[in-house]
Amino acid sequence: MAHGESGPADRGATAAVETAMGARLGRECLYVPSCRLGLYLALRHWCEPGGRILMSPVNDDVILFVVLAAGLRPVQAPLSPADGSIDVDAVPDAVWDGVSAVLTTNLYGNPDPARRLRERCDRLGVPLIEDAAHAIGSATDGRPVGSFGDAAAFSLSKHVGAKAGGFLALADPALRAPLERARDALLDPARLTAELAYAVRPYAESAVRALRLAPVAWWALRLLGLHERDGIRMPLRPAELRRALGAAPSLAAFHSWVRVDMHDYRTAPGRLRLRRVARLLAGLDERLAAHRAGAERLLATRWAPPVPAGAPVQPLFRVPLLVADRDAAVSALARRRITVGYLYDPPLDTYAGTPFTDPSPVPAEAAWFARHALPVDPLRAGPVIETLAAAGVRPAEELPGG
């Protein structure tokens, strides 16, 4: 796999989108081709290989492999069963004493307790890294998600809908230059074929949806490298994974796992891609308002998780409704051609096992949340509510410990 010193094709366009995002966060922002590459850069910069990093077990498996590629040992955290955020108080002192970094998830846009995690990290003298892929418009304690950590990685494939790109936000602007060099050293050069595929992808997806060609859609996604899972989790391939661990830290050794669902995760952007990113980012506020309005409707239903009184409604990327039979709800929505994605079941400690991660000291809450969470698109709030009501979908039973 060729890579080397390569950067974005249009430095001016890159600087423009970095400035726009920096204005939102009040932080220096570095453009990256994907959130996963941004996380890898952050982990390699702030974490010594062999360290242990506290993270959420209800997360995309790609992130587990990014952590392993950085030469780190994942330590799965206890979660709140209400929204899948890290439960700071349930982490034993022995676990805190053994970690060398903390990685938040901000699952579906629900903020992790970033202020408390920041305070704990400061006491321990370890970095806080924020995965803000789902949370580009979320806030907590009066500050945007992504403004608490030493670094925060954002995705432009989620709310922005750019299908590419992201940012690494930095607390210390002086670190921009070394991280930019590290980024460029990992990039594959921009390719005309990749740019053309990126240009036609939105039209191809729209045509497939309009024609309701489900088998054709499946085939097309496979062909484009956008669908490599037969189930929720990708195949672990433990024998190969053990061999890859011997080469860590190494992104190349873990490439076959890290690239899943996004084969151009480390490809330098061309001008076409950067222009589209800039155009879509300019409309982000309108998109966030629509997500917030849809989330508000969904959070008023009987399937909604409990929300603290007076808590502001976040512009959630997906709203995790809690249902008794998640698979039946998914099927009911599928009959209306409403796709449910971003399912993270089973939790990562069950999926990967002790050879590759430390299990959560309190696994029941994460397992309950992963089994009952139905993450639905707030932009489809009306049809989702109508479909679940018509299908007689029941809310999940009482929360563990409730």
C-alpha cells in the first residue's frame, strides 16, 4: 500500500474549512480524510505504545482496531444504560490507576461527561481524547463537545453528509505543525478514480433508493467497499489479529480492519471533494436545527430514554430509542424502507474477548443498552413514530438499577 509525504490537493480550500470549523470550537483544526485517521494520529501523538486506554464498549468496532493499531490496550468502561455514556462513578479506582488515556465516544451525539473526565484526567496526568464523530453540534456544561480534550476527532460523514473528511481539533495550536506532518506521512495520494467515484456516489445511491432496488443496492455497496459486514460486527479474524498485534503500532498492519466501510479513509482529498465539503459545511447550522427538531419529537415518545429535567435537546445524529424487541422494530422499519444503522451489539468486550481488550468491570448495563437501543435518524422522526406505533413496538423494560 503506497503512502508517503502527500497532502490535500488544494491547500487554500483546506484552510478555509479548517478556519470555519475552528470558529465553531475556538480551537485549531486540522483537516483529515476521516475521523478514524484523526483518532489514530491523536493516539499515536499522545499515547505511548503499550499504554491502556479507557473507552466505551458500545462503539464501532473500527475504533477498537484503531486503538489496537496505535499499540494500545483497550479497557472497556462501565456505561449509563440510559444513553450509553461513560459512567465515571462506576469506574473502579484500580482501573483509573492503570489507564494512560481516556477516549470518549459521545454516542449518537449524547455527550459523555467531558468535564468530569477532564478533571479526572488532569488528576491522573493523562490525556483526554474526544471521539466527536456523532457530536459535531452537541454541547455539555456550556461548551461544545470537542473543546474539553487534548484533541478531538470529528467526522464530516455524519451530520454534514459529506461522505468524507473530518477534523482533528487541538487544544494546543503549537501541535498543528507536527500533527500535519504526521498526517501527510500517512496519506495515500489523491487519485482521479477515487474522486470520480466520490462524485457519482450520491447520484448512484439516490437512484438505487428511488428504484427500490435492494439487491442492486447491496451489490453496489459491496462493489464500492461500503458494505463488508454480514452482521452488525465485522469478522474479528483472531488469528490474523494476533499477528497484527505483533507489528503494532502500525496502521498498515491493521489496514484490513480499519478500512471497513471506508476504503479511502487515508486518501488525500482532491479539489472536488474539498469543494463539496466546504459547501455542505456552510449549511451545517440548518442541518443541526433539523436534527434537533427531530430529536425533540422522538424524545417525547414512549420509547425515549429518560432525559433529565431541563436538559437541552442535543442535535443528535441518531436518537437511541429503547425498545423491548430491537430486531422486530428494525424489521418493521425496514418494511417501510427505513434503514437502521449504527448498531453496536454485542459490546466490544464480548465481541473481542480478553485476548484483545480488558472487559468492563460492570458489563450488564452496556449489554442491556446495546440490546435495546434502536438508533433512528431524527430527520425521519415522523415515519419512524408512525411505523413503531402501527407495529405495536413496546418500550424496553425498566433500566438496570432503575
